[in-house]
Amino acid sequence: MPLEMSRDVFITCAVTGSGSTQDRSPHVPRNPKEIADSAIAAAKAGAAIVHCHVRDPETGVPSRELKYYREVTDRVRDADIDVVLNLTAGMGGDMVFGPTEAPLPYSQSGTDMIGAEERVAHVAECRPEICTLDCGTMNFAEADYVMTNTPGMLRAMGAMMTEMGVKPEIEAFDTGHLWFAKALVEEGIIEAPALVQLCMGVPWGAPDDLNTFMAMVNNVPDDWTFSAFSLGRSQMAYAAAAVLAGGHVRVGLEDNLWLGKGQLATNEQLVARAVGIIEGLGARIMGPEEVREKLGLEKRAPV
């Protein structure tokens, strides 16, 4: 296929994530103020979108507490810089099985299964412009943890997001997730053109080799918008690859803790590094208002 690189590129900063990274770097934000401050710093460095999870302020473990989402949302919206807010809706679909000879009952440690309405309750109240929709089920990195997103659950959550006027960002960890995303659009559950995040190198989804990446890119409809990322040392390589393939860029501490060998990064530094790569390729960094216009987003007040 001919090379059709992006000339106008937006950056998403994934600020903190839900992985067990809170004790691996002092820069991983834990409490709502730290998360919001890091998101604001990323926006000042050039991120048009900030993608936010929340954590327990004391332990740093992932949380679904509505009050934390509300505080992060309010702090970001009250900041002296504009940025598009993207909240996760990936929590509440975690299933951890027991030993291989006795997989049931599920492990009480790590299993967190809730209904569709509860999974998007913080979205309904905070009204971000974007929220994520993990568009499939997959074995995840650790032990016998399965990220569970059934077709029925995804249809229900997608319909709620559309009714709220919040644009789903389809998180595609493999080609089958794109296949199902197309079905959601065809069924009218998600509006076209859709927004997609290609998630590369996450065990055990799509590996981060370029052949697989281009297979993912080639499965994204021409009128959709896609962004891409990979983990760890591949993060900046995929910033370049995404631009060259015609997409947009995601960086941040959710996916990578390092700026260089032995040098722990901040979100602001990762965004600044991505800005340099994008501009070095001859592309231009988009601002939040341009992104809203491109994606048909509407900034709403919380409920």
C-alpha cells in the first residue's frame, strides 16, 4: 500500500492506567489532584486529549470510585489550559479464575464483574467528550486474568455512550475487535465515523511487530480515525509508525515508564518527546478545538 502519512496529528496522553505500576515509578500519579495535575502538564506539553483512570489515593491500586473521577474531571476542566477529556470505561470486566484443576469459583482477589450501567456510571455523571470501549475479550498479561467484554455487554455499553452523547474510543487489541466494532457501527449502536485506538504489544493481544500493526491499520475503515500505541521501549517507535501509517499518537505512563535507559519519565516529558518525533516527520500538532471539530465532540458540563 502507498505511504500516506498524517500531516495533522493529535496526541493522547494516557496519564496513569490501571496496571500495577504505582510502586515502580514516583511519577505515576495516584490521587485525583496528582492525576489532574499530570494531565494538565501533558496538555501544556502538547497533548490534545488526556485519557484518565483513577486510583485509590492511599494504595495506588486501580479504583472505580465515582468521587475520584468527578474530582479529576473538575480539576482538569477548571485548568488554565483546554484539553479533551477521555475517561476509561474498561473497569468492571475483570475475571480471575482459580487454579487450572479448580477454576471455579472465581478468585475473590482481582475479580471485579459489574453490570453495564455501573461500568459507565462515572461517564454518565462526568460527561467527558470521549470514553473507551474495550471491544472484545482477551487473556491479559498476568496469571489467569481475563478481560471480559461480551457482545451483549459491549452493545449495551455502546448504546449508553451514544445516548449520552459521549464518543466511544474503540480499544482494539486484536483484529477481531475491529471486526466487532464494525458490527456495532453497522447495527447503529455506535455512530460512524468511529474513533479507534490500536493497542499493540499488550500480552496476549496483537504483538507489536509492524506486519501485525499494518494488518490492524488495514482493517480500519477509511473514514474512521485511528490512533496507536505500544508498550515500554516501543512507545516512541509506534509514535512514528502511527504517523507514517496515517494515524495519530498515544503516549503516557499507562503504557511506558521510561524516557531513556535508567531515566524514569513524567507524562509531560513523554508528550514532549512525541511532539519532537511528530514534528520531525514534518507533521503538525493539533490542538483540542481542532480535535473536537474533527471528531464531532461536544464539551458538556457534569451532571
